[in-house]
Amino acid sequence: MPIHRDPLLPDRRRRLRAGRPLAACALAFALVAAGTTTASADDAPTAVVPVGAGDGSYLVTLRDQPAASYDGTLDGLAPTRVEPGARLDAQSDAVQRYSDHLTRLQDSAASAAGVTPTNRYALTVDGFSAELTAAQVQALGHDRDVLSVEPDRTLHTTSTPDSRFLGLEGDDGLWSKVGGSDKAGEGTVIGVLDTGIAPDNPSFAGKPLGSTPGADPYLDGSRIDFRKGDGTVFHGTCETGDGFTADDCSTKIVGARSFEAGRAASGDPNGPQEKLSPLDTAGHGSHTASTAAGDAGVAATAGTIQETIAGIAPAAKIAAYKVCWSGPDPSKETDDGCELSDIVAGIEQATADGVDVLNMSLGGPGKTEDAFQRALLGAADAGIFVAASAGNSGPDAGTVENTEPWVTTVAASSVPRNYSGTVTLGSGAKFAGASATVGSPVSGPLVRAVDSGVKGATSPELCGKGTLDPTKVRGRIVQCDRGVSPRIEKSAEVKRAGGIGMVLTNVKPDSQDLDRHTVPTVHLDADARQTIVDYAAKAGATVTLTDGNTTGVERPAPQVAGFSSRGASEDVDGGDTIKPDITAPGVGILAAISDDGGKPAFAPYSARPCPRRTSPDSGSSTSASTRRRLRPRSSRRS
């Protein structure tokens, strides 16, 4: 849908509106008549509504400006929009009074249509979400105070930048210009909209919150206050719930909230591992947050990888807003999701709290709804730097997501010297790929999965559950094709059948991913597949898997990842808008994830970690946080 850049009618902006009882009568009539009559041109909705709308979850946007954008055109209400370079104070009297005014109008519209809102918005967008019948959609569409009624829909999460490659370390690095890694991002708060956070991970180590005002965050009653580098105050809340206590917030994690009303209304169930709290059980949110602002000097181990890691802005504070939830089946990502109504609620809360940077690594197919675009515009109007993932639908052109001009859209790219392994065939041919599970060299006979299936197995080349025959696999290294089943389930099947290693091959060009396989594995791209398949078909074929790239050939870096979405944008101005804006490291990034077996864990996610997640890049948001240390007020849409 197009963006309604100036939706307010001039004759409706000069005064506080009245006359709602008459509107209520009209809406009551519309509720009765909807679906039973054919509307004439005079009866056409005044708001944008979907054709053939049925019962379901919707976002309802009203016509007034949100507080972040309000320019003072209503009698009796002072303007609340801030000047370029300034920050919206959501606690100010003017903002509170104007927000109350919007809430009253929302209540009136909802009441007239017999609707109970599930989420409310006033700072970044004027509206609410609700469960609506088809008749209520039509009734709201005829309410002249309503701008649009749009279906709620599900987005998905969409990875650590290499600090040396990005030029952060060393005498000439960015960190040295701000006083070292312990100063990078100081005085700023990064808001992360994702799957929550794992507070016990060493990347988020902070001191317990005290109650004495000072330079560190402190408790003011139940609220967490932090005076930031630009002089404004962040007001955070530590929401307690299943697996998450007040002690999980600290001088590092200064806010933790969860939003699930939209998820609950969607009818999609959460998995048994999911927690109704800010706790991260999927790993994606923790990975994103530690990439952005994880502490420096953290020892991280994942498989055979041992590194000392840091976020881009280690001194920045983190506020986690959990808007994404995991479904029952760990092997699928289709039952995971982030409802738009919950995302907008998270944007609204982050704006109210006073974050400096909003990192939103979420996306989905198709054009984004107006309410979502408006919420991001409202956050930008409030002085927040907004960064979002370009998406994972590449390499085709025109697949980029998050194309709003007030958003910095970030594509994923590779870094040099990434975690790798080498496949050496008995013929002497060598191929380098991604690996985090090969320690000591592993050698043995090489067999093709397609030749190693149990009798009657369907597509054994994909190494699905129960497809491999132990008599053909035991003691061997198996070549498996990517596709259909999760990658880590393929190595689990090889292990079940007695295999000692796996060569995972892409059937078509795609990412090579660093998964936590259960047998030593090297993941190769499609250009190596045919040679390996042909060789493995020969009697006596052997192979050796070794750690690192021993081919003598390094792939150029940075390169935009094959899965990363490309421009130009087809959403705006006929497809001639150049997006993404920038690239940042998003392939094979070692950072924090959710706990594994009750213990802090790390993983070298690519920007599309499997089996369940598509992963975000945080480079734009974190570099913005570091820039705010140098120029605290500079990163704002003008």
C-alpha cells in the first residue's frame, strides 16, 4: 500500500473534534448493514480497507498525527514534535496531554464499533490493534476519523561483525577515537526488537542496579533510569515473568519487555520451550544484542571455535523488546513469528522509554503495511536512529525489504578469514567451505547419501530422519544435499546411521552455514557439488575433512551474501529507489545465543542461521551508537 504522507485533512486539523454520538449512530447502522447491501459511491469507505476483509486481527490507524510528529495544529494542544537533533520526551506534559487526547478519540472509535483494542499506539502512530469481525472492518472504514484498517500479519527474524575487519581496533580504529572499547557507545541505549535476551550470558555482564542517582543506571522505584550522553533520561522497565526476574536487569540490560497480544490473537501456539517473559529461548535476539553492544573481551566457545569477542559498541546499554515467538516445531520457522501489532507496540514502547537506536532485524514477503511504516517514521521523528535488515530473499533483484526512506536498510556481507573447513578428496581435489565442527582431521570412505538409503526411502540424498541405512553408512563420511529438512537434522541422521562425518552440498548457489552439527561437517556451495558427487560414486572413494582453509585460495571479501535481498526497491516511486543503504558483516558471526542446557552459549551464526531463524545484521545500528558518542544528536532524520 502507498504511504499516506499527509493524511490529515486541513479542515479537521484546526480544532478538537466533537460530534462522536452522531458518528456512533452511523457506525451502529453500518454494523447492521455491512455484508447485506451493496455500497454505492456515496457509501464507500472513507478509510483504506482491504477488499473482501473477513474476521481477524487488524491494525487500525486514525487520522491524527502521532505525538512524535504533531505540529500543534489543534486548538488547545501544544506541538510535541521536536526540532532536528533533539529527542522526544515521552514524559513531558505536552506529550502526555496530546497522547491522552489521541487515546480518547481511539476509545470513541473503538467503542462505536464495539471493538476492544489489544494494543494502543500514540507516540509513533495514532491507532490500535484489535480482533475485528468483517462488519466491524467495514464500520471502521466508514468512520471519518479512521485512516486505514489493515490486516495484522506475521514477520520473521531475518548477524558478530568482525571488529578487526571493520577497523574498530588499533591506534587508528574507531574505538581509539572514543577512548577505547570501554567507551564505545557510552551514554547510549540500543533498543533491540527481536526474540528477547539471555541475561546470564557473559556478553551482557553488568553490575546490580542500585538506587542512588549517578552516572550508572539506577532504580527509581520499579523504574530503571539512565541519564544518557545527550542529557536526556532513559526510563526502562524490567518485566518479570517465566524464567526472568528483576535481578536479570542490570547496569547493562536497562530494559526488558515482551509483547504477545498480537501473537495470542493470531491463534498460532507457542512452543513448550517458549517463555512468556523477555527471556530469549530462540537465540536470535541475544545474538543481535551481543553483536550490537556485547561486552568486550568475552571468551566464547562454539564447537571447535574459541575466540575473544566484543560487540561494536561495548559500552552501550541494551533494552530488549521481545516481539517474536517460537512455535512448537523446532525444525520449522513457519510456526515462529512476530506479529505486526506486537512490533508496532514494541516500537511505541522503545520510543516512550527513550532509546537512541532501534535495531529491527525483521521482515516478510510483500509490502509492509502503512501502520508499520508510520510507526518507524514516528520513531525517526522522535530522534531515534532506525536500522533494519534488508531481508533474506536474495539474490534476485527487487527483493529488498524495509525500504522506507527514514530507515537505514542493511544488507549482509561476508568477512575475510571466516570459520572454514576443507574437503580433500582422494583424487587430490580440495574445496573450502563453512565449518565449526572439524577439530582434528577426519578421514574415511566417502559415500553418497543417494546410494546409502534404506529400502523404500524417499529422497535419501537429503539425509532426512530415518532414511539412511547403517550397513551402508557406518564408519563412512556421507555426502548429503541441502534442502527440505533442517541442516542439523542431516548430520544427526548421519550420526544415527553410524557415519563419522558429513559433506553438506548446496544444490544451487546459497549460503554456507556454521551450524552445530553432531558429526564433523563442512558445508560447500553448489559449484563444488558435481565434482564431489561424481567422485563419491566411484569405488574406493575417500575423503579427509580438516579445519581451516588449506586450498590456498581465499574468497574475496566483503561480498554481499547470496541470500541477502537486493534492490532496487519496488515499493516506492516505481522501483527506482536505491536500497539497501549499506552492507555490514552478516556471515559466520560468533555471538551470544540463548542458553544451552542451562548454561550460557555462543554460536557463529550466518545472517540466516538454521534450523529456525533468519538472522539480522546489526552493523548499522551499532555504528550509529558509536557515532552518538562522538556526535550525540547527529543521527536523526531531517
